[in-house]
Amino acid sequence: MDNFIVSARKYRPATFETVVGQQHITNTLKNAIKNNQLAQAFLFCGPRGVGKTTCARILAKTINCTNLKPNGEACGECASCKAFENGNSFNVHELDAASNNSVDDIRSLIEQVRIPPQAARYKVYIIDEVHMLSQAAFNAFLKTLEEPPHYAIFILATTEKHKILPTILSRCQIFDFNRIRVEDTANHLASIAGKESIGYEPDGLHIIAQKADGGLRDALSMFDQIVSFSGGKVTYRSVIDNLNILDYDYYFNITESLLKEDTAKVLLFFDEILSRGFDGAHFIAGLSEHFRNLLVGKDQSTLKLLEVSEGIKTKYLQQSQQASVSFLLSAMNIANQCDISYKLSKNQRLQVELALLKMCHLPSVFNLATTPLTVTSATDGD
């Protein structure tokens, strides 16, 4: 049986064109290579799993390619590209600063920098998790980073830019990586599902993308997990069950009951949610998000802020017409107060139930406020 390769490795981008959601960075790097305006040191910052190390490797491969394509991409066929892809290039060195963070490790790297590249234009040093270097290691690295040999290029990657010394930052060209948009992540997962002949529902892929919170690597890990769980078909239900996520339907049904002032139904829904093992804080945070989405769905200009699939978006648009802005704002405020006091409460279930009951009576309060008062005057009868 062939060894299984996780999707994050199997479908790791090999060219700038295939990097997901970081066009502002890949375009800048391609232009710098084409115009021969490469900096001596780069710093790639951003959350985990958004493509920092991947871009560093693509850049290292591309600048040593002897047969660049017209669009600024590496050819993938020359000796330098082949050596890089096979993992035996003498001109690209990777250092994991998380486990090699001492001053001796950096001194060893500085010694290597003195040796010129072999059959290539540049020697590239990729230092991952650079914020983990010790103070002494940073200081030892400063002089080399400021005045490296003309053939040396340093690419530093970090998730915590604020931990890096200002003296290091001032010597680097800094690139800030974005969290990857839900839409981009879902589209990427759909393309992988197509290549692997895996059936999927768009709603299911959107849930994975939302849960990944901008990290493509996390999304691919979840995707692999659900493919194993469901036997090769990624459905909305399999994602909800496997990732232990509250179904959108619960929030839609609860909101409908709140608008009808059906207190019994609301409390029964909440009891069902608790019996499925969900935490009250998790539920109330999700309900706040639901009200926010309904508020966003009320205006055509804010619809783009709804990061959900088309099927769910239609449901939001329908329910947003039923709920008034006053109700949604007041309900969000109640949910927010409940969220704040939840952890301090000794009876946490009661906190959520009390919040739901308050929301249930909001329509009556608004009706009462808008009903004009009729004044009856008493007259003496003669």
C-alpha cells in the first residue's frame, strides 16, 4: 500500500501562481526578481499556515533558476530547480530557529555564509520561527544581516513579529501575510477534492474554511480528517458531526422562536444543544454571530461581509427581513452581556436561559413602545 501524504504536503504550492490568497506578496516578489531588485534580507510575517515558509522556498528556487519563464516563475526543469525539488541543493539552507536558537547555531550559519554558491547565483538561508532566537543569537546575526556577501540572501519567517529586535527589522524588507479569506480557502479545497475525485457539498467546505480561521494548513488537515471520517465524501452533515460544530439550523430555529415569543420552544432547543455536549458559552457566542450576520444581511452593501456559502446566505437574507434592527441590536447586547458574565456565574445554564427569555420578550416591548396611548377623559353627567 502506498504511503499516505497529507494534503498540506501533497498540494503545497511550487510556484508563485499557485500560492493561495497572497497575491500582493507574490506579485511584488516576481517583479523584484524580473527587475533584478532583490533585497539582501526578507522578513515574512503572519499567522500560522498562510504560506510564509512556502513562499520562502518558492523564492529560493526561483532566484537560482537558470531558465526563468516570461511571467517570472521558475521553470522546474533546470539543474538548479531539480536539485531544489529533490532536496539536495547545496545553495539553499533551512534552519528551524525553534530548535536551533543558540548563539552557536547562528555562528555555524555565519561560517557557512562565507562559502560562495556552487553553480548558482545565490546562496539562500531560510530561518523559520526566527523570533525564537536568543538575544545573543540575534546580536551575533546582526552584522552578517547588515553586510552579507553579494551572493547571500536571508529569508526570515515568523508568526510573532513583535518579538523581533527593531535592529533586525530595520535590516529586512518586511512582508505581512494576510489570513486567507474563507472564499479562497473553500475554492482551494474544492479544487483538491476535484483532483482527488472526492465528492463534496459547498456548504461543508465553507464550514471547514470558517473553522480554519484564515489558516490554509489547518483547513487541509480538517479536510483530510473529514475525508477519512466520511469515507470519501465531504458533506455538510459530516463536517458538522466531525468538527463538533453547532448546526446553523439551530440558530435559525431559535431566532424564529424568539421572534414568535415562544419561550418553551427556545428553552427546549437550548436543552437539546446542551445534551449534545456543547458549552453554553460556545452557544451564546454563536448566537451573537448569528444576530450580527442577520444585521449584515439587511443591507445590500454589507452583504459581502457574510462569509458563508450561497445556500446559507439565502437563509440569512430571508430571516433578516423578519427581524427588525431594534430587535437584533437589543438581542446582541443581551447576548454580549451574558457572554461577559457567563464565566463568573455559579449557575451558568441559568445565565443563558435568562438571556434567551429576555430576548423572547423583546418583540412585546417594542410593540408596547410603538403603540400610541389613548387618553380617556371623565366628564360629569348632569
